[in-house]
Amino acid sequence: MNDDRIIIKLEGIKHKFEEIGLQITDPDVIADMKKFIELNKEYRDLEPVVASFDKYKLTVANIESAKELLKTEKDDEMRQMAFAEIENLEIRRTAIEEEIKVLLIPKDPQDSKNAILEIRAGTGGDEASIFAGDLLRMYMKFIETKGWKIEITNISEGAVGGFKEVVAKVTGNGVYGILKYESGVHRVQRVPQTETQGRIHTSAASVAVLPEAEEFDIELNEKDIRKDTFCASGPGGQSVNTTYSAIRLTHIPTGIVVQCQDEKSQMKNYAKAFSELRTRIYNMEYQKYIDAIASKRKTMVSTGDRSAKIRTYNYPQSRVTDHRINYTVYNLPSFMNGDIAEIIAQLQIAENAERLKETEL
């Protein structure tokens, strides 16, 4: 990393990091909750860059010290040790340089957010609903391995199993930055449970992942929202179909409608529906950003165009193929049991490579 521009940039980042560290201890900043949250987030984002830069400077200093030793040292054994140390330190420096390059890639500010996960049955009738249920189970297993939390906010069951539609909120560390790669059309090829002649059918379900809008991201005027209550449907005990606990909110200026019925309490359903409504309005603007980068990054094509086929699940061959990066694995049972981390990692690697080209680091 002999490019002086990058060193200057890193020095500037470290200076900014130290300034923010002082700001977040200022009582006036602490009193301004919105500013305090923004600065804390920026501080956390800069921290790994500064830590890597410090490691880099220490490694370079150690290399220079070892080289200085070689200029004066006459003992052959000591010189061999110095040569070996320089060799190891050069390898370490190269690794840190690559680490810093990745850290300097401009991040999507939404990546650290929680997410709204939507799964909808597509073409294929009852089999599509069953597949949508399989995808939900897959994500729930994956979410469990990540230590995240998932809350179903709205659900519509299929006629013979599975779901026509599921909407859920996923909370945890960096949820959107990982799950965003799942947006798009998922296609399944298998013999349906309803098929009597053993023929392979192709069905599909669509997945959409939205970054959850935080309280300070957007302000909603309650005068612009129409609230309707209705009886919840589906499993839920005695209160189902007897109390008007389910909530439907309509944002009049945009026509966006959301509903929540998973809680017995009308107040809790309202809070969840209001949060989802805020997210959907926020994402109308965020989608413009996604559309702008979708044509540049094949990993994000699905988010820019949710009708795009991103993945095929072929049961006869036990094969899963991600079409964005032409990556195939032959462990479908394990994959459907939530073991999707490998393919997401490959998508992240591909996107980082694309971003590196954009930044020309």
C-alpha cells in the first residue's frame, strides 16, 4: 500500500474517528438523541478501519526495525532470524493491505439495519405455497444459527400447506446486509406432493428483503394514516375471530397498506404495523438508490428487479444454483435446513470485487 493517497485517506479517517470519540462524550450531543445515535453508528463503522490502519503502521515499523538491524548485525544466525521476520511481516502487511481495501469500500448505510422479510408464493399453485413454506423454514433455521430473532407479523396460509404470503421482521446485528442477497424469485424443480404420476414440476416463490426504517429515518403524520381493525384469522387460541385485535393501516398519500394480526393485543399489533408502514414508505426512496446500482452489480440485480430469477433448487439432482454468480452447490437437504451461509459469502465476495473496481483502490 505505497499509494500516498490511501495513507492520507486513512490518516483522515483516524482523525475523524478521534474527533467523533470526543463528540459522543459531549453532554450537548448526548442530549440530542438523533445526533448521538448517528455519531455512535459512524464511530462503530470507522473503528475497524482505524484498528486495521494501526496494525498496518505497527507492521511497517517492525519491518523497518528489522531492516535496520540487518545493516549493523554481523552474526549469521541473527541475520537469518531478521530475514525470516521480515518475510513473515511482509506477508502480514500484504494481508492487512487487502483487509483495509475491503474496509474502505463504501458501505450501504442500510446494511446494519434490521429487515422486513417477505415471502410470496408465485407460479405453481399449491406447490408454490408449499415451497414458500419451505423457504420460510430455511430462513428461520438460518436466523437461529445467526442468533437473530424473527417475528411473523402477517401470514396467509395455503390451501394444502405452506403459505401464500408471509411477512416477518428479523432483528439482529447486520441483518439487512446479509439477507439482502435473498431478494428475488426462487425457483424449485421437484415432484410435488400433489403429483400422482411422478412428474417434475417447476414452481416459484418471490422473496423481498427491506431494510427496516428506524424512528429517526422518516417522520409520519398520524393524520395521514387510516386505521382499520378486524378479527384475526388462523391459529391463535380463543381470541381468534372473536376480538378486533388485528390492525390494518393505510397511508393515504401513498396508498401503502400494511396489516398485523399476530398479537392478541390491538396495541401491539398497531405498533408492529406502524413500524412496517414506516419501513415501506422509507423504502420507496431507498429503491431509487437500489435501482441506480442494480445495473452495475450482478449480486444486486434481484433487489433492483424483484421479478428476476436468482436461484434454482433442483431436488432430483440435490442441486442449488445461484444464477447471479453462476455458483452451484450439491447439498440441497442441508441448504434447505438453513445452511445458506456459504452461498451468501460467495455473493458478498462477488459484490466486494465489484465495489473494488468502482472505487479503484
